[in-house]
Amino acid sequence: MILNRGVRLAILGAIALAACSGDNTSAPPASGRTSTIPAGWNAGSATGSYTFGTDHGTVHSGAAAAYLASAAASPTGFASIAQSIRADVFRGRRVRLSAWVRPTNVTGTGAGLWMRVDGPGATLTFDNMSNRPIVGTSGWQQVSDVLDVPANAIGIAFGVLLSAGGDVVVDDFKFNVVGTETPSTNLLTTPTPNGADSTTIAATYARESTTAVDLDFEGFGIAALSSATTGWLTRTASPFSTVVPGGDEADLAPFKQMVGNASLVGMGEDTHGTREFFQMKHRVFQYLVHQLGFTHFAIEATWPESNDVNTYVLTGKGNPNVLLSNLYFWTWRTQEVVDLVQWMRQWNATAPPAQRVQFVGFDMQYPGAAMDTVAAFVSRVDPDNSSFVTQRYACLSLYRNHGATAAQSSSYATLPAETRAACAAGLKQVSSLFTTKSSVYQAASSAPIFANAQHSARLVEQWEDMVGAGSSSTLLRDKYMAENIQWLRDQAGAGSKMMLWAHNYHVSGVPGAMGSYLRAAYGSGYLNVGFVFGTGGFNAVGGTGTNGALQPFKATVVPEGSIESAFVGTSKPRLLFDTRLIAGGGTAAAPLAGPIRMRSIGALFSPSQESAYFSGQLFPDDFNLLIYLATTTPSTLLPFVQ
């Protein structure tokens, strides 16, 4: 039972830390329950079998408590209301987390207060009351967890869970430092590996506070931003006329000044399926080419397959619809991306050689084409080692992509550690051929062809390390995407300028994100741009409570105090905002520095949990510039073609 709920809590922790507080309002209703989750708290259910929110009728003290309730006769999974903080002030101490709870008809495995202390690569201490669950019906009772917070602790996650039928109300959480005379309730005999390295855990807690907030649930929501703040933003941000590429570019003149001398510009996207984001990035790339001499476009797509798109851009060979289908992501199989690729081809048809543009990818999620490139190269320049490469790549034959079909690679992480280690060692042996035989290989081919094959071998190593890392894969992917971008920059040559296309998170400066590595490598030479929108449509794969299909959705929630609410308050349809100006904007601008919530939707979306798709951001730490669009529509999806 401890192991089962512990595993589920680990999953919940990932959900809770990735989500953010719910749809907040500035004042509570007179009584009753709402789905509002106070600022600083997170709530979630992996199965949709539960409801949660704020209770204004049943409270231990004050005017509000929080509740979890089963929404089905036989609920599956669990739900939790949670919060997380950095461990700074509690390191080396024993801490008691207490709260008042009121259960009603709680059955099965019950409810429980839970606390988890995270360290480098491991859960250091943990308690979820699984050995003393809250069940049945009772009045208010105080319960607690007591855990040691070791000196190497990075963060603490805590909350209340319900993994059965019934209803539980919780109020008045409290942290106390206690002495060793107070027994620990730790359920772990030793720290338990959590599948995450220290970088992953540090990044997870990077934007968290050192102190918990609103432990009594009296902060019914985040206060609305003042008129002074929205007024300052209205005066400071630059309006632009359209997202449609191809017309007059005079309205983008402020963007040129904002870019300055940066030679690497990361363009994000708030969702992977918004037509206007794609159009605007197309328009920005045209502007960068026309006005600032940019020549390289790099996208969040696997590198070898992107090279085939580049062949079309440079020579006209191939069908862009087929080539984009072969990138495996539905996100890029859209009319908007086709329009961009066709414009690049048209530009190259008449541009001088030095001004021609290239299309490249920096991802490593599919290893098949890279494996084939290495095998073909070695077979040609070093046939005696052809079988050597084939044998060492054989461990990935079940997980590689085949032609235009993306492989299901997640099962690789479940292989025994020694099996994965042997595979990784073999891949490194292949890469070492390009070091030990560098001069021979280059002499038998050419410097560019050699570099292409060598990087292909590196891509295969990256894939294995990323997928084998399991829960750490996201952070490793960002690290390797940054590595690949640096390699692409080196190949492009001195003085080259490149625009990146990826999700907001990837281009951001959040520790552990791709953009944080690029900022460390290039300093002010890297400029990142986030996209935000007020309300509107987008495409995504349906999550909880949907049929799981790729389909259009609409976002309607704009929480008080969010960066979206600030932009909506300007009443402008389109704005370009330099967040670096916040520091000089005085008290009116200060709330925009953050932490302030900002929407973040990737390729998946659960409309019933829309308010969870917001995360805390710092400006300008996370994004130098923001592009705001008041309304949006879904991208224009195209069929898969071969």
C-alpha cells in the first residue's frame, strides 16, 4: 500500500508542480463551493473522477477552506490539492506539517495529508498517511506529517489527497520546526530514486518561493492588476498592424531596435496549434531576413528529416507537404508552415548566394534517419566497420522510427539498467570512430559530409540518453536541443544569424529550459520572444475528459493578476512588449516582473482543467520580449501525405 500510493504521489507531484493555481476570482461567493483554487495552490486529478476547489460553507476558521470530492460512484485514481516550496529555510531541521480535515463518507484507501522532501535524484523523506488513513465521517480533526529535511534537500511538496470515494475538507495548514523528541512519520527506510537528476529537480523548484502561501485558504484569488499597471503597459508596448506576412513592414520597426545585435532569436508559442502564432513567426522571420540579414531558420523538429526540407528550400527538389509530414509532428503539418517553407524557396530563387536562407532542425526525438546516415557513411568510407556499426545500433532497432512512421519509444526506459548501459556503450563506440578515424573519414568524403555523419552519431546517443532517462527526459531534451543549436551555429559560420521556432517553454530562460543554456552560451546575443493571447482557438490532442483526438479547442479563462489579464486590460488587439523595460517602470510596472502567471499549452489540452494551464514567470528573466494577440484561431491542419 505504501509503495502503491507512493508511486501515485510521485506522478501527482509531477502534475502538481507542472500545473498552477486554478481560475481565481477577486472575491468569494457568499457561501457554497466553487472550483476556484487560491493563488499558490495547485489541484489536479489524473482520471477526472474528482472535483476540487474552495469551500465557503464548511470551514475550520475564517471564510474559506479547500475540498476534494469524488465525482463518481467508483472513482479511479486520486486527486490532490498541493503546493511546493524550496527547502532553503528548513534544511537540517525536522518539520511538522499539520492541517485540520473534515471527512465525510470517505471509503477505501481514504484520504491523507502528504509531504515529500526532494533532493538530487531522490525522494529523501516522504509521508502520505497511508499507514493511518483518514476514513469515514467525523468533525474537524487535526492531522500531521513529521519529516526530516536533510542538508541536501532542494524542495518540499505537500498537500492533501483523496484516493477513494467520499469528501474531505481541509483548512489551516501549518509548518512548525520540531525537535528530535517528536517522532518522524517518514515512510521511507532510505532515500528512493525518483528518476530525476539534480538539474531536473533544481529546475522544478527554480520558480518556487521559500515560503508557503495562503495556508488557511483565505486568499480567494489573486488581486486584479491595477489600472496604473495596465496603463503603463498600454503606453509602453508597441502596437503592430497584422500577423499576416508579406506586406508592409513599417509597423515592425520597434522590433528591429529590440533585437539590437542579437544573432540568435528564439521565437516561442503559447500553444502548438495557433494559426496567428505561426503566421506572426513567418512574418518575423521575413523581417529578420529583409532587415537584419538572418539566413537560418531552425525548428523544434528532428535534424536529419529537416535537412530534407532544406534541400527543397535550396533547390526546389521535393514536395513540401510530404517533407513536413516526414517531420512526424502534426504541429508542423499545417498550411501556415507550408506557406513559410514555400516563401523560403521563393526567396532563395532570386536572392544572392550570401543571402539565401536555410531550414534546419535541432531536435533528437526520432533516431532512425540518423542511424541510417551513420550506417551508410561508414559503409562507404570504412566498409570493414560496417557490421560493427550495425551490431551496436541493433539495440535500438525496436525503438527507431521507420520511414514516415514515428516509433513508440517510451518502452526503452523500462528495460533493465544494465541492458540500457550496454546499448549506450555501443553507441559511444560508434561515435568514437569519428574521433579515432577523423582524418581518414574526412579524406574519403568531405568536411561537410563528415560533420553531418558525425553529428548524426551524436544524435543517436542523445536519443538513447534522453529516452532512457524516463522522468528526466524533458530536461535532457532541452539540454540536447541547445547543444544541437550550438552545433548548427558553428556549421553556419561566423557572423551567421538564426531564428529558432519552438514552444514558449523551450526558448525561455527558465533554468533547465533550452533557452537557459543558450543564454549562458551567448549572453545578450540570444534574445527570446514569448507569445501570449487573451482568448481564442487552437488545435491540440484532447486530454482528460475528451476523446483523445487531435481537434480544435478554445481558451476562455483569463485569471485575475495574470500577464494575459494585463494585456487584455490594454484593449489592444496586438502588442509587442519589451519586458526589459519593466525594471525602469517604477511601482506601476513592478507587478509585471513576477512571479506572475502566464498561460502555457503544449500539444495536449484538457478543457475541464483549463485553469491549470498557467505557470509562474519572471520578466525579463524568462522572456526578453512578448508578442500579444487578443484573439486567435486554430492552425490549418493538413493531411498526412507520403
